Amino acid sequence: MMSQAVADRYPALLDRASRLRDQGKGRILSFSPKVFLPLTQLCRDVCGYCVFRQPPGRLRSPYMSPEEVLAVAREGEKRGCREALLVLGERPEQRYPEARRWLSRQGFDSTIEYLESICRMLLRETSLYPHSNAGTLVPSELDSLKEVNVSLGLMLESSSPRLCDPGGPHEHAPSKHPQARLDTLSAAGKLNIPVTTGLLVGIGETARERTEALQLIGELHQRYGHIQEVIIQNFRAKKATPMRWANELSTPETLQTVAEARVILGPEMNIQVPPNLSGSTREAGYLEFLGAGINDWGGISPVTIDHVNPEAPWPHLAQLRRQVEGRDFRLRARFPLYPEFIRRKDNSLPAALRNRLEADADAEGFVPQPELEPLWEGRPC
Ligand code: SF4
């Protein structure tokens, strides 16, 4: 499946990455059966590639209501989903009076306060486990969210401050300054919060900067041991964004970055590539990444679209299983906390949440069989 051009260019790197994956993870490829909840698409910042962010006039309401969240979560439950992925724009109340008014009417001072109450409701009312991507956070916010999330997500995206210069994709997004992201990731480490991070590749950074960003993530993990997963996500140029004409990273360059991630971060790290963004889903271009050392496909949903990349459908689960089994891997559903982190006793999970996860997981720490496919049949995944 590996294209000849890539195999010719980086054979030693790819081979090493694959062997490290096999050494640390065996032949298991995991994914997280999830529902994607865009709690608010308002955002204080403006990134040059983003279609998730919407102005208030385009939204029926500034935030999803608790009832709307529950309706989607319950649909996911019926299909065997275990993750409630909550995705939010950055602190919309700092920019939009509509957001401030809505929060105030519900009795909240901030988006993060509202998020915490939604996570608490999901834990109380459903069998899903919250994993929030809430942007940059200060220690007191991290402290409150760790009580109601099994892990948090914050992409480093890039280590290059150049991207914040005039004309760059992050010129109008102060939360995307690498130091702001590193500060949040470090603060999460000090609190022992399991965190998913990663790179958004192809937004104007150089190959050397991609390597540097991976090294920074590696240093953070060495210091705190809290990085549970690193995503290599490729930028996709979207209509109606300032970067609609920008070149996307080539597949060989993306493969090189994925393999470097495995080599730099080692055999034990979980390395994810989203299959709906990697080459054509129809032609299963994502399978090339098996040869670059990945061991995870991230979240896949039978209920909700990828609201960050709405044009990119998830692969069909039964097809994905056949494809990876055809390459001598086992496909396993996981929780939004990886098995090795469920086993760890020193992370930030409250006892009740840890007990619940331990009771829900099988002996290997994954979502127990039986297979999900019968529950997903006929769903638009
Ligand atoms: S990528 Fe995130 S921070 Fe940037 S504009 Fe979109 S929602 Fe806001």
C-alpha cells in the first residue's frame, strides 16, 4: 500500500517507525467511538484555515443547550459510543456580547464554567466519557475540568511563532502562539492531567519546525509523563477561508512527519492520524500511514460529522476493520483515555471516574467486544 515514491525516499525512517510501533503497541490499531459536540462555534480568535468558527449571525444559538447535547449523546450511546468529544471556540465571551448574554441567562460567568457543567451532566446522565478541547486554559480552569473529563485535548499545532506574524495563519489568533499552547500543556502536566496534543501540518511551517515541535512535545512528556497521544493532522485547504489557495502538505512529507513522531516520541507513545483527512477516504489513502508507525485512528462517529472538517467523512467502520485485518492488525475500540493511562494510579482522575472506567474496560483496557458494526449499520459514518 505504501507508494513507491515514499518508500524510496524514506525507507529507513519508515521501517524504523513501524518497528518501534510494533515493539511498543503490537499489532493493535485503536479508534475512539465518539459523538462530536460543537458546544460553541463562536471564537474570540480567527485562524486562516478554520471553518469551525462562525459569527453569531450564522448560528441559531451561541451555544448548544444541555438538551441538545443530551440528545446527541443518547443517540451515540445507542450506537455504542464511549467518548463525548466537546469542541469549543476560544473564549467567545471575550468578543461577543451574544455569548456573554447567553451565559449570563444560564447563570454562568464563562464558557469554561458552562463546559464544566455540561461534562458533569454527561457523566451523570449517560455512559459517555467527556474529553474536552477547550483551547488554552489557566491552572484553575484545568483544575475544574479534570474532575469531569477523563482527558483533555490541546493541539500544539506548531512551534513556529512566525505563523503569528502579519499575513500568517495565526496573525489574529493569540491563543495559537506556541508559548500560550506550551504554557497550557505544561500546566496540565503539573496537574497530572492526561492530554492529547499534536501538530497541524502544512500551515506554513518548515520541516525543521515540525521536527522541533515534536521535540518540544517529547520534552514535555519526559518532564510530566502526561501526553497520552500525539495527532499528526494535515491541513486541508477549505473554500471560504483566507487559506483556500494554500498548498497542502504532500503525502510523502506527512508520512515523514508521522514516522519522525514515532521515532522522536518512542515506542510507547500513541500516534494518531485521522483517517478522514489522510488521502482520499474512498481510496483508503489512510492505510499508507500504517507503514509510518501509527497505532490509532482517533475518533470515528456513527452519529455526528467532523465539524472541524465537515467535508471529510469518516471511513465506514466495517470496511476499516477489514482493511486493517487484511494488513495483520486488530482494530480495537478505546475510551478517550488510553489503556495504559487507565491503569496508572498517579494521574488526575477522581476515584469515582477511575472506578467507572476500570469497570467498563476489558482486561486489556479497551472497550469490551462485541463488535460495534451491527450497531453502526445504516449510519452515515
Ligand atoms: S481553529 Fe480554533 S482558535 Fe482558530 S478560529 Fe477556529 S475555533 Fe478559533
